[in-house]
Amino acid sequence: MCSMKPLILLVILLLSVIISSSGSSAPDNTKLVYKGCAKQSLSDPNGVYSSALSAIFGTLIQQSSKAKFFKTSSGTGQASVSGLFQCRGDLTNVDCYTCVSRLPILMDKLCGKTVAARIQLLGCYMLYEVSGFAQISGMEMLYKTCGSSSKGGFQETRDSAFSALENVIGSPNGGFYTTTYEGVYVLGQCQGDLGTSDCGNCVKSAVQRAQVECGSSISGQIYLHRCFITYNYYPNGAPKNPSSSSSYSSPSSSSSSSSGSNTGKTVAIILGGAAGVGFFIVFLLMARNAMKKHDGK
């Protein structure tokens, strides 16, 4: 049996590699979308702001295990700091917590100590501002990305999907809504404390930006200060959960956006085949050893 051990270990290693590679295809809600860092450094000789920030981060992370949006503040007067987080509306509480818990470290790594910072991941975002920081309009565009252009006829279909989004967003759905129209998947979300009217106006502004900035692109993301939209065209039909698929990364072609739905099937076939080959090899070695013992008698 000693001669079998290296081969058995090889089979186990092969299965482990396949299983780990299948896990890597899962959607990563903690992927960085963009960062926004204030140019002004935070002067904090007494550590007052650092203490306030630590308190805010701790509260936000704690709340992310049971809420999709939370806003808080810490400190008093000029030394006060406000902050908030929001998760994408289709995330579970566990996924929301996992996403939000990474943000404070990323903020410190990507922005350092500044008077304000905002980090947007695929599944969530967090921001903080010290007292007195200049406010910006809720309609100001923070980030955009557009995919490859279509050959024609796509814009009308996309705009119909946008209209469906505009008609519903901000109503009892809580400021998060997704819909698919003739292969065009759209998603919209407003900041959690926006009212129905303000949410609708923000999304309409984002839609107008997408129409102008992305033109005939088959995919795009538009992030305004208090809302965002994303859209993607799937010629073969949208996957079951497009908001967590490659569409959210604005692929440059439809083929890349539709490949994720087949990954699970492919991995299952490979895994089953590898297991079958492994067991067959082990069986042959056992049979050979049994024959050797029989011949030696």
C-alpha cells in the first residue's frame, strides 16, 4: 500500500485545487469600485478625531449585521464626526457585515487621515466627514464607467428599462429596485435616508447622466452622491442574480457577462470527472496489490 500513498495524495491535491478554483468564481462584493479622499489632511494632535472615528467605525460595523443602512455621529462641536454605511439592497445580513467590516481598514490604507473619505465597494460603501466639511450636491457625479458600444437599436431598449426603473424607485421598495426588460438588466439604489421624491429625482438624474455619458454602451455604472444606477445587456437573457454577477463590473462584451452562469456546471463536470478518475486509479492499484499478494503465497 505504500506505493499508493503518493498517487492518493496527488488525487486529493487535484480535487482541492478544483474546489478552490470553483470558489474563486463567486461574486466578490468587496471589490473596490472607487475611492473619494478629501485633499485636506486631518490635524489631530490630541487624538480627538481618531477616537471619534474609531467609535463611528465600531458602531457602523456592528449595525451592518442587522441593517442595510445606518448613520451616526460621534464627538461634540467642532470635534464631531459623522459617518454612514449602506449595503446593496439584495445582500444578506452576513454579506453586508462582511463587506462593511473591510471598509475602515481600506479607508485608512487608501485615504490616510483626511477630513472626509468615501470608499465604494461592489456591495457596500462607507463615508465619514468631520464637522465643517464642505457639503456637495446629492446629484453630483462621483464615478462612472461605461462598457463597449452597441451597433445600433440598443438605446431604445435600454431607455425603456430605465423608464421602468424610474416609475418604481423610491416607492415602498425602500429605494432599491431591479428589473429586466428585453435582456437589459437595470439596478438603482438611493441613500437610505432619502425620501421618495428625492430618491426619484436622484435616479432620474443618474439615468440622464448614463444616457449622455455612456451613449450606446451596452453596460454602465453611474454613481451620484446620494444614489447610483447600473445596467447591462444580456443578449441570451439575464442570469438569476445579475447584481452579484460580472455585470456589476461593467464587462466590455456580452460574452464575458454571460459566462458566469455556466461556471457552476463546468466545475461540477470537472469535479465529477476528476473524482471518477481518482477512484479508478486507486481501484487499479488495490487490485494490483491484491494480485501480488496472491502470487506471493
